[in-house]
Amino acid sequence: MDYQSWSDYLFQAQRKAIAVEPITDFEKNLSVDDGYKIQELLMDYRCNEGEKIIGAKAGLTSIAKQKAMGVNEPVYGIITDKMMLVSGEKVELDKFIHPRVEPEIVFILGKDLSGHNLTVEEILDATESVCCGLEIIDSRYLDFRFTLADVVADNTSASAFILGNPMPLTNLELDLTGCLLEINNEVVATATGAAVLGHPARAVALLAAWLHTQGKSLKKGWAVLSGGLTNAFPLEPNNYVRGSFAHLGSVSIKV
Ligand code: 0L1
Ligand code: MG
């Protein structure tokens, strides 16, 4: 399989904001491992264009999202400086294909982290601060139609994210942290941190294990998106989207 040309295929789709057919329409046997090889080359392309890796993301970490996508395992991707937006910022829809937004708990690491079976305590010990966040996902595939292998190749639909103010971990129980997602001041979904694998730090542990198998690690200073607590909602013209979290504050965007 020509991994390089599939990564170019997805790179061009993202750059031009034009949806394309899933790779599995052409490569019936595309595996999740193939998807990760394509993702790695895709991120090389983006870094060669000047983007800087500043973190990682876990996707499909909640039952709500796994059910919505008909899968039963998380996926992992990479985030860059170019994907970061500022809270309150106006989002231009024409930069995206069919964006959706979801609320997330984000870990800012104070140490490098790598290894299998890291515990929640080990993750929290390596965490400098946490913040609330919104992730904008934007599959490069037509109608969000893809297999797990396709979406992995597409860097798990990573497109943009917005971070709230960093908060110290002291006295925070992230599994009990409640979250409201509002669109145009109407609550469209609610959840607690436990929606992500029982505790969002478990998503960070899975990311550390994924990188460990490649001889890599989560890096000190990185932002780690632990996955949508609720389903993702389409971003429409004139939307005002706000994610509000107990003890973590809120984060918003305007369309
Ligand atoms: O961040 C996510 O959970 C997205 C994972 C990929 C699936 C999708 O595009 O919804
Ligand atoms: Mg996400």
C-alpha cells in the first residue's frame, strides 16, 4: 500500500477543505495499523509546512461517542499549534468541511510520560494543570463516513481546539467534574468527567501507552485532549458555543 500517497490525499483534503471518499472505498483491507502509518506521514507533511506539535488527543473515549460511531475502542492523534484557537474567538466556517464541537477535559503535562498501564495517580502526578476545552472535529471524509482505520489515518478528525484557563489539580475530582455544553444559550448536552473511561486520566494513560509502543512519549508542556465527554454537535452559522465545567470555568467560540 502506498502510505505516502494516502497521506497526501488527506493532507490536500484538509488544506483545501474539500471532503473526499474514505480510503477504504479503494483499499478494502486498510487496517488500523495502516491508518496510524498514514497518520504519521500526514503529520510529517504538516510539520514540514511549519506546524509544531504541541500535544496529543484521544478520541472516541466515551460510550456516547463510541455508540454514535458504532465502534468500541478509542483512537489517538496529534495536535499542533495551528489548530489552537482562542476562547471567544470567531470561527470562520469556510476553513472547515463540516465541523462539529465537543467539550473535553485537557491535561497540561509537567513531565514526560511514557509506558504501559500507567495509573490514574501516575498521570495526575505528571500533570501540571488541567483546563476545560472545546475540540472542533472535522472529518476529511464525505458525510463523516469512515471505518476506524480511515479515521485514524485522518488524524482522528483533529481540526481545532480551544483551551480554558489552566487550573491546579489540587482538590479536583476530575471524574466528578460536571460539564454543560450550550449552543446559543441552550443546554444541548451534559456529562461528568467519568464519561471518559471512568476517569479522563485513563485516556492520557492510553495515549502514553500508544506512544510507548512507537518508542515515543507524551512531552512535558504538551496539552493532552482526553476525548469528548458528550456527543459532538454540528457547528452552524451564527452559533455561540460554550462549554462550562465545575471548578474549571468555561470556554466559548462564536461562528
Ligand atoms: O475526537 C474525537 O473523538 C473524534 C474521533 C474521530 C471520530 C469523529 O470524527 O467523530
Ligand atoms: Mg475529541
